Amino acid sequence: MKQRSLLARHALLPDGWRENVLIEWDGDGAITAVKTGVDGVPAAHFVIPGMVNLHSHAFQRAMAGLAETAGDTADSFWTWRELMYRFAGRITPEQLEAVAAQLFVDCLRHGFTSVCEFHYLHRAPDGAMYARPAEMAERVAHAASRTGMGLTMLPVLYSHGGFGGQALSERQQRFNSDVEQVLGFVDALSSLRGGQFEVGAAPHSLRAASMAQIGELTNALPAGRPIHIHIAEQQAEVDACLAHSGQRPVAWLLDHIKVDQRWCLVHATHLDEAETGALAASGAVAGLCPSTEGNLGDGLFPLTDFLAAGGRIGIGTDSHVGHSAVEELRWLEYGQRLRRQRRNIAVDGQQRRVGDYLWQAALRGGAQASGRHVGALAVGRRADLLVLDDAHPNLAGAAAADVLNLLVFAGNDNLVRDVLVGGNTVIEDGRHPDQAAIAARYSTVLAQLRELTP
Ligand SMILES: [Zn+2]
């Protein structure tokens, strides 16, 4: 008989920590009851909701750490992008599935139970469509289902090489897609929809999709589906947008498209004051990827002003130089401390504990951006639970109220012991049952990809 409940000594509910919490779920993995003050012997000490990773390009897991040697010119996002293109130009469907499976195991082990995949590797290396047009996206979906990861697949609209409808370069041909094709991917993937899987869409950026295309795509997408876009990540992109449109990227988007709660604006690093307020008021989520943004030298998001304006945030691992929810949240807070020369930034009048504030805020924003019923231990949500390792010295004698601060800010040991996704145990004692086979396959694929990459 499959496990259908868990009794936790302490569990993090939407309104905070509660004691002796019984969580029950149905055969599909949706929570049916959350009861507090229940007698019995707890099976777990500290239980928190699994985190949503709202921004991923799975194939980039294979190049993490390979772009950290200085070249002859000033290294920047744009030189990193050259290496990314070399990987993107070669990876096969089988290789992508192997890389995605490794990524999902990494992410599950480190506290993520959902991923939003921003997927633009549509075509074969020669630019032809695959016989099954959604083949590459299906491979990522298969890796998610094999590993137990919840997934929101976002087929990407990628038509242009720069502002003003510039032609794609040769190396961008694999990404080539128009609105009709993206809607075709959405349609093809819709048969997989269910508790563990949702399909939205993503205009790649204001560089790669015209405003008219973005309007057309979002109008045609079925109601309620998530829409993600990269925006204002790099100062050079802001400058190019100003030169093209006379407006900054976020201002330009908000002026032309009805951006609402369906939307996730990924990065949104470079905002002026008016954009910060307008984005917060839109109800869209700012999709922050602190380890990648730090790695690429993007800049720092105006977190304090955005939160003060009621803005919604979530976290993603994007290029996968990190694959831990803790690392993203810690970077997010530390970037702001360094910038402002102050401590304990991400708090509000009600929640003064930074770890709790960040974990809960990223859960809410991540759940919204995923378009799935996740992000809380509450009836109707997925039974996505993390059981923390209460025997670890970092949690020695810990009161529940201190657990998230200890998790986010003390050391680099992984405190995630067991992980349930949709009520299924996918990580037990820190291990995934298929992790050895997945790692062996990943290692073979990495050897193949590196051979091809100078
Ligand atoms: Zn990205």
C-alpha cells in the first residue's frame, strides 16, 4: 500500500510552524487534509514544503563550471553565450534526456520539487524539425517523470536575433520557432498534463520575439497557463531596447501587453523606480536566479523596493551553476546586504526571520509561476514535502522557529533528508533510487559533449 499520510512533529504551514501535523493525500498526490495537534508518534521531525525552481534550461547543467577561465577580452555574459551556443548546437535528444535526469536528481536532493523548464532547443542541429516536433521537450518531460520531478514545460518563442526583427544567426537556428509552431508544441505536450505536469509558453525575450508576436502568443494560449519571458537581464539589453523603442524593457512590455498574474518576468534585474512599482502592481512574479545572475555578472535586482511595493518573487537555478534552493536564497539576501551594507534585508512587519520570509515568499511566487497546485502544505496542493535531517549538528536542539534561518544561513551541508513529490518518496536518506544509473549515463554524455567542445 502506497504511503498516503505523514505525521510531522513540526510542519511549516502557510501561516507558520505548527506542531503534530498530520498531512494526508490521495492516490494522485494531492493533499486532502492537514490536521494539527494530532496524537501519535511522528514519522518526521521538521517538514517543509518543497521549493519551486521557476527557471531552468536543463541542457546548461552540462556546461556548469566550464566558462570560468578568463579569455583575452573582457569576459561577460556575451562570451559565456558563445560556449552555450556550442553546447546547444550539438546536444542530441538522448543526451538532453540524460542531462535533464541528472539535473532533476541534483535539484530534488537539494530541496526543489518542481521545475519550470524554459525550453528553446526545438530543432535538430541542422535546423530541421524533428519527426516528432516536440521531441526535445518530451525528452525533458520524460526525465522529470522518471526522476519524480514536477514540471512546467514552457516551449519558447524564438524568432529573431535582436531587437527590430533581426534575422537569427546560424547558431540560433535550433531555437527557430514562430507563434504557430509554439502553439503546436503546447498542443502536442498537452496530453501529458496532470498533477505532475503543466504546459505554458515563453517568448524568449524582447530581443527574440516581437511585441506583436508576444501579443498573439499570449492571446492564443489557453486561459490560466503560465507565461514566462527573460527581461532586462543585462545593461546592454536595456540600452538596445532604449535605442530601438525609446523605452526600457519592462516599461515597454508593460505598456504594450497586459501583464498579470500569469506572467513571470525572469531576471528583471535592471528596473528603474517606475518599473519597480509597475511590475509589483501587475501581480506578475519576478523570477530571480541569484547564482546565475552572479555568475554572469548581470547586476542586482532592486529587492527591497520591489518587496516594499508588494512585489512577488520566486527563485530559479537557470544555468545550473547552482542547484540548491538554499544557495539561491542565500545569494539573494547576501547580494542585497553587500549592496546596502546592512543585515537582515528580506523581512517585513509580520515576518522578521529572513529564512522564513524568503522560503515562504519564494514558495508563493514559484507556485504562481509554475501554474501548478504546489508551494504549500494545504488541501488541494501537491504533497511535495521535504523532511529535514534533524540529526544533523546544524539542527541540534533547534526550535522550529529557527529552522529556516539555520537551513538558509548555516553552512553548506545538505539538510534535506527525504523528499516526497506528489506523495511519492523520491529521495530517501539523501539518495535517489536511480541516482547511480543516472550519474553513469550523465558521465558518458559529458565525455561525448566535451570531446566536441574546444
Ligand atoms: Zn534563462
